[in-house]
Amino acid sequence: MKARQSLAAAVLASALILPTATPALAAQEAPQKPGIEKQDTLRWAAPQDLKIGTAVAGGGHHETQPYPAPFTYDSAYREHLAAEFSSVSPENQLKWEFVHPTRDTYRFAEMDAIVQFAQENHQVVRGHTLFWHSQNPAWLEQGNFSKDELRAILKDHIQTVVGRYAGKIQQWDVANEIFNGDGTLRTTDNIWIRELGPEIIADAFRWAHEADPKAKLFFNDYGVEGVNAKSNAYLKLIPQLKAQGVPVDGFAIQGHLSTRYGFPGDLQANLQRFNDLGLETAITEIDVRMDVAAGTKPTAAQLEKQASYYQRALDACISVEECNSFTIWGFTDKYSWVPVFFSGEGEATVMWNDFTRKPAYYALQESLEQASPGRGNR
């Protein structure tokens, strides 16, 4: 506990701007013992070759909510974050508008604290994200820079950020959401592709690799759970890049699902397609939102359906040899992004506001335990 308290103090003291088949519901809802037992957590249940992760709440929409920064001030949140997960991803703390607020300044205190926390708790870190069309600062989007200036800005950003955490971040989402739903490149709203052309994608990977040759470099996107135009576009692009010597190591599926729609039954087959290319794969941002009217709670049937979606996604990952990372995008409804962005939907994580476990949690735990025999645990 002393180490975690010192972590919070470090964040406050640091200068923020720095230079350059689900179990029965009755059993699932049984009262939990106080505290967290090591052998009753997701990371303990997980097979040795699968990192089970979550996003670390912070930045973004959290700064407009009526609660203090979760990671810094909520000790119960940090306790569960440490106990349950073997991998952590910054939710917003490495997105451009947060980490690079002006052209000449970087804000690293919050990410430094996450990395320190991960090291103290024997967790790996996923870096998210370096090249994206969204959550960019106004100085960048409205800067009227020349092509040479833009290229220099991007290279400096990637090499500064990746270089700072070289040896401390296992995987990077280098290029995030570069395709439209129809499989065409985002040539309108992605400033890098629009102004510098598609070739800049390869440069982003090369620069990241130069800054940390040991980190695994990924494409990451939503809406690519199944075999469709968007995932087909990645399946075509990645071999072309690798043929040019571009260091692409993996393909990641976000997995923001809703019980309004059917489960993507070809998820495993789609992951397998990228595995067959010799790539690592990952599910990086999964949550399963439900239709929940204000002031009400989900029904038992809704919770069972949500649990099924989580479990089927995890089972798909487990079944693909090089799917080695499964990350839920937040683990408690207390800090979920979903209700802020999806009106009328919510309760998308595996724990309630008070950190008690939902059926979805037990569904994940069951699949992890079934995958683990003979493979060792953390």
C-alpha cells in the first residue's frame, strides 16, 4: 500500500508539462469475501502465454466527470487494477491531445506513473496510440504546417514518446483506425494520410522500431471483429508493408460490442487469417454495452448475454495460437466511457461500480481456467 500511496503522491508532485458456457447466475452473484485473494483473480487464472489486461482510467472524458482522477485518487481501483491484470493500457494518457498539448511540450507525468505502477506489480504495458485521426490537439490540426514540418512533428512525437518508454512497453498500437468501414483509407479526417500520403504509415512503424527495436508494433481498429471490407483491407495492406521491410508485428481488434447486435461469430476465423500471415494478434479494447434506461439495472437475461459475448471473444483469442493479449477497456462501470458516448447504453464492463463481479467476470475466469491446465500460472 505504501508503494501505491507514493505513486499517487508522485503524480501530484510531478510537473504536468515536461519538455520535448457461463456459470449459473446464482453462483455468480454469491457474496464475495473482503479483500482480493491472489488465486481468485483473472491474471492468476490466465494461461502463461496470455496477458489479461485493462485500460487505466484517466484523461479524456474523465476530466469532465464529477470525481477525482481514478488512477491517482481511488485506492480500491488501484488495488483491483494490480490484482486482476497482467497488462495495462493507458486509456487516454498517451493520446496526442493529452501527452503532447503544445508543439514544444510533452505531458508525461501520468504515463510515467502508470509505467511505474506496472513495474511494481509485475505487469506489462501496451502503448496506445501514436498515429490517429482523433483526439489530436488543436495546435496540430489547425496549425497550417508544411508537409516537411508535419513529417518532422510526427517523427519527433513517435521517437520521443516511444524512446522515453523503450524497454518498458511491450506492444504499441502504432497506427490506429486508418481505414473507413468500406476498406478505404481515411484520406479526409486523418491529417497524416491526408497531408503526407499513405506512405507515412510505413514511416510511423519504422520510426517506432528505431526508438525501441524490441517493442511489438501493431495496427489497431474497431469494426474488424469479423471478415469484412475493413479487415480485408488490413489483410491486404500488412503483407505489402512487410514485403517492403516495414516492421509490422501484429494486428489488434478492439471489440467494442453491443448486445443490440449479434456476436461476430467469425471472430476466431478472422484472427486466424492474421495469425496465418505470421502476425501476433490481440483483442485490445473489449467492452460489451447494454441498453439500460436511466435509473435501472440490467436484467438477468441481459447480464447472461453480455457474459456470453465476453466469453466467446476470449475463447476465440485463446483458440488462435498467436493471440497473446486480451484487454478489457475498463473493468468497472464506475469509470466506463460508454455511457458518456452511447446514449441509453452502459454497464459495459465486468464489475459494478463497487467492484463486485458481474456474470461477465466469472465467464472470463471460467474460460481462462479451462485454458490453463498444464501451462502454468503467473
